[in-house]
Amino acid sequence: MTLFAKIKNYWPFGAKKMRAIGFEHALAIDQHNVFIEKKISRPKPTEHEILVKVAASAVNPVDIKMRNNYQNDGQFRILGFDAVGEVVATGSGVTKFAVSDQVFYAGVQINQGAQAQYQTVHELLAGFAPTALNAAEAAAMPLTSITATEILKDAFGYDIRENVAVGKSVFILNGAGGVGSTLIQLAKYIGMTVITTASQPDSVAWVKSLGADYILDYHQNLHDQLIQINHEKVDYIAILQDTNAYWPLALMSIKPFGRIASIVETTAPIDIGPLKNIGAQFNWVFMFAKGNYGVNMASQGEALNRVAELLDEGRIKSTLNKTYTGLTAENLQQATKVVEDGHMIGKAVVIHEVSS
């Protein structure tokens, strides 16, 4: 490295720099400068953090919500809550990882995201990356794997162990999206009968390939279709899209003592009163809550390690569907637009560095 390059990399003196893609204003996705590239200081890990050189990161609906609702006009914000990469430094209290370990994780909302060359993350939130997958395939998995695990374990009460839920049924609303694609696979692994929704031929084929037992057309009456497949009532319901719209269906379809979980915020009050007399339960699942508030963070690293095992064993597969090569504002805009359009199947990932 030349002297000039060293000076440039460390300007201001003592602070290493990195490339990052982010935004400063909540602009529409079609605007040419919705994302911008900046050189910023490389973060340093605190006591229990690892510094990761990011190999690939994914785009999720939460990125879009955070950009659209951004209030800190003029402040550079980096998104990206799925990442895979190599540990290049560790905080003084880190015990779980060492330099050169390959990790994957989803991070927290309150910190800068993964759409940069480097990112810090608390060691408890990360898992060892699956060895059988490439960077893009691995980057597609953390957020959805944690969310799916928390639906099955925290909301429904099942460990991710083979056939522990044989004889139980789950109705997954929006099976072709990122979370649905992972939840279908994990629910099948633990033995559940999986009913899900899809409409277009490509999305129907996708959820079928993941193991869904029944695929209902959400353009038609879903309650009638449940009756037709002899599942008028189900043990569990996972609402992964439009909680308000699907709430009446959930109330009609849940069994006594069943459980309903949703990951989508409501736009108006919902009436949970009808659940009382049948002993059923409703749970919110928001995977960022543990990291944002420092509660039971280790469970997320453990979930990722379990998912990595299943991926390496071929028991489940990556939900990667679209790949963009090169960490650029243009690639991030394209990947985000695909997700923002609302018909994304699986996950969209940006590979950060082009192989030479």
C-alpha cells in the first residue's frame, strides 16, 4: 500500500475508513439518489462486540419501513439486518468467537446496519455461518431464521427438534416471503402439517418446493378452502402479512387452546376477546426486541447455530432468490425496489465484493 493510500485510509489520523451505502432523507425508491455512498470511520468493537468484514447482506421489509419513516433528516443512516462475514477483531470480553471465524447474524435496529464494508455486532446475537453455503446463500437466512424460530419456540412452544410437533397443524399466511419461506421448512422439520397461501404460479411452485402440504389461493375465500381440505380449525396460525385483514379469519380458524402469532403491526385495534372462552392465545413476535432491549440475546445466536446445522445437513435450504453483485448504491436500490414492490419470493442479497 502506498503512503498516500495509507493516509487516505486513516483520515482523520488514527481512524480507519470504510465504504458504506446509506441515506440521509426518506426519498422514494425510484429517485436516483435514494441511497448514497460515503466513506466513514470503521466501527470499533466494544467489550462484547465482534467486528465483522461483511461479505454479503440482505434486504428485508423492515429496511423499507425504517427508510420511509426516517425522522433524522440529514443524518447518514446505514440499513441492512442480515449479514455474513469474517470476524476481524473482537472486544476484550468476547468469548464466543475469534478472529477469522465466519459468522452470520441479524444485528439490532438501534445500531448502523450491514450495508457497509464492516459492522460491529454483539457476540450473543451471532452464530457460526453454515459451511455448506456460499456468502449470498448464508446472508439470506439470519433474520428470517430467528423470526421463524421465535414463532415456533417463543409463541408456539416448540424446540427446533425433528418431529416434536407431529399431528399439529399450522396455517402460515404469506408463505412465499422471506419469513414464510423459512417457517414452512422449520415447521415441516418439527413435524407439523403446513397450510399456506400463494397465488401466482411461481410462488405456488416455490412454497411447494419448501414442503407445504396445502397451498390456498388468497384471492379466494380462505375459510372455505380450509373446510375443503378438512382443516376448518388449525392448531397454530402465523400471520406474516396484514394482521388487520386476516384477523377475522384467524378468529374463525383457530382451535380451542390454539395459538396465533403475528409479525405485522396493526393499523387499527383488533379484538382478542373471542380468544378468551376457547383458551387460545395471541403473541407478537418481533425479532429485534431482544437485541434492542438486551433481553435473552443468547437465544438468537443459539437459533442461528441450530439453523446452520440444518442447512449444512441439507434438512432445510437457503431462501435466496435474487443476487446483486457489488456493494453499490445502484445495486442496493434495485434490491430494495424488488422487496418494496411487495411480491418478493424468498430473499434478495447484495454481495459486497466482486471476486477477482
